[in-house]
Amino acid sequence: MKLRRTAALAGPLALLLAGCSSLPWMGDEDTPLPGTRVPVMLLGDGPSADPMLADVPVQLPPARPSETWPQDGGSASHAPGHLAAPASLKRAWSAGIGEGAAGGARLLGRPVVADGKVFAVDGAGSVTAVSAGDGRRVWRWEPEGRDGSDRLGGGGLAFADGRLYVTESWGEVAALDAASGTELWRRNLLAPIRSAPAFAEGRVLVRTADNQLFVLGAAEGDVLWRHAGLFEQTGILGASSPAVVGERVIVTYSSGEVFALALADGSPIWTDTLLRPRRTLAIGTISDITGAPAVADGRVFLAGSGGETAAFSLGRGDRLWDHDLTSLFTPWPAGEFVFLASERGELISLLAGNGRIRWVAPLNAAAAKDETPALWAGPVLAGGRLLLASSSGVLASVSPANGEILERLSFPGRATQPPVVAGGTVYILTDGGELHAFR
């Protein structure tokens, strides 16, 4: 395949690699190290639609109302399906939730919505609760003992049974009373955390940056069991939360490893990897998986930064299909289709059963030639549309039928995390610490 050098994705690449262990352009200029220089970007042909599927209609499951978005991905499976939302949106309110991410980094955790409140973690690890109705602040919790040495975008949240579980980037997990913000317990895992916790069956599941999965008892934070993958020196800022379906946990690590584990004790059920090399970007040499596993209809959908998107059977881990597609975000399965935002700024519709591509939509097609291409975070299927937020401050509504952009709404700031949908409202958290509500 013929390759060509391009700088078209320099802007998104800088956002994606903001958390790599070594970034030579992010500090004082030093004497170049000896050795062979490798081009940062090598782009070949992108994905293309299967012409045999041109007449296949994209049928969606009925939209279902949901008043909550309790954890990352909207549910423990990270596959909430088709959510109810208005067909047309406008910004209802905006509220500051605290500090933004430091040094141009990304905020790592999305908000969660429950009990009529929106909860969010800021760049310093503090948690703010605001009213879902008008954005008015209800309470704020600031962690004790933080020394400020780790300011990589805060942590993440999960809500269950009136409690809010918080992960902090410096390695702590805390439980708060969701009504008042009172701290109930705290546990130090002695390793950085870059992902939101997951909750299932009275357990809090936390993946650390050094490729360990800790499963804590929700009542007091005691460690029930632990699992470890291979250590990986280089990774991307952020990490995936584990998915839980029934008695199975699906966890991914920055090494590219994928494990299915028993929820009860962590015993392994099956394992695989997403490691296919793809020289579209320097990011393609990194095996990290920052998009969470999505589990629907007995299939596990995964997209990695190393250049591979794949589907596995939940039961035995059989590889059902795979593609040379790179993404930072969680695939969104709905009915017989799965939707994916690629690192190239494309939104892609695939058949869930065999991975054949129904359509490909370039989201940055309208950008000027001298304009830095935006990073698009998503998608989320709500109100019959696919919703994505961009680093250029745009909320896009896209037709699931053909990828046509139906609506663009501007908001102040830069978003690098997908939208959240609950109670007919779409929420976007910017890296500057601003929460925007659309309804």
C-alpha cells in the first residue's frame, strides 16, 4: 500500500499523546539524541464503505428514556443502546465545576448523572455536584492530603446506591455520600489512576496506570481481589474502565491485552490482544486501549490505539472480526450496527455481526485547509442521532443512516471526552472545567 507523509493530524495527535511517558516537544529544548528519526505520521488509504451494503437500511432499536448516567459508558456494560433525547438541541445552561486540566492536558473523567444532580471531577481531583435542572452548585468535595504533584486531569466517577465512588490520578479511591458530599472511606492503591471506576454487584472496579485491576468492596473499600497485566512503559493519557456483564469482567490494559475474568474472584476465562501494527500515526506503535470495552448481544467490541478494532464472543473470546481502525473512544453498539469515531476524524458504521463497513463519514470535511483538524469524541446514540463533541468546541448531531451531519452547535472551550446523556439532556465537560447542558 502506498503511503504518504502528512501533517493533517498534528493537532489531534498532540491531544492524544498528551499523556505519553516521554514527549520531547513538551519541555525545554534539549540536544537531539542520536539515532534514526521516524516520521511521526504516515497516512495511507482510510476505511471505505462496502458497496454491497449500500442498500442495507440502518435500523435502530427504539429509544429508551434514562434519567441517569451512573458510570463511564452509561452502564456497567458500556452499551446502553439508544437513549431518548430531543431531536433538536440548544444550550440550556453552563456551570464551572472547578479547575481545568493542567498544562493543556485533557480532563480524564466524564460526568455522571443521578438523583437529579450532575457530578464531575475537576483537574485538581475535587468533586462538584450541580443541579441537573439549572446547573446550580449543590456541594463540593476537596480531597485531603493532595500535594499537587499529579495534575493530569483528575480522575473519574461512578454512582450506585446513593454513593459516589471517585478515582484520583495520584492513586486514591474514595466513597462519598452523593446527597451531601461527605467522605465515607478512602483507599490508596499506590499507583496512578487514569480511568473512572466501574461498579457492579457491590464491587468497585479500578484499573491503575501500571496495568492492575483492583476490585474493592463498596461498603468499606477493602480489596477483594487483584489482577495484573503486562507492564507497558508507554501509554496514552487516560485509560479504559472495565466492563461488567453478569458474572464477567472485561478489562483491557495499555499492553494491548484483553482479559475476561470472573467477577467473584478474578479467575481468568479468556484472553486476547489488540496489537496489530499500523503505520498511520506514531500513535499506531502504542498498544494502549483507552476506549472502554462495550458488551452487547454476547459480543465484546474493542477499539485500540495500536491500529485494531475487533469483536469477540463474550463466552469464549472467539475473535469474530477485526479491522485496521484506530480509536481512542468506546465503540457504540446499537442493534445490528456498531458506530466508531476513528483517530482520523471519521465516523464509521459497521455491521455488528461481521464488521463490514456500511458507511464512512469524514467529520472534518468542512474544515479549512489551514485549520487544525478537530479531535471528535464519541459517539453516543440519542434521539435518533449520533452525538459527538469536538476539540474545536462543536457538538455535532449525525444521521445514523448515512453519516450526514444534521446539526452543529457551538460551545465555549475544548471537549476531548464524549457527551453524556440523561433525562433528555446532553452534557459536555470541557478541558477547562466548564459543564454545558443541551436540551
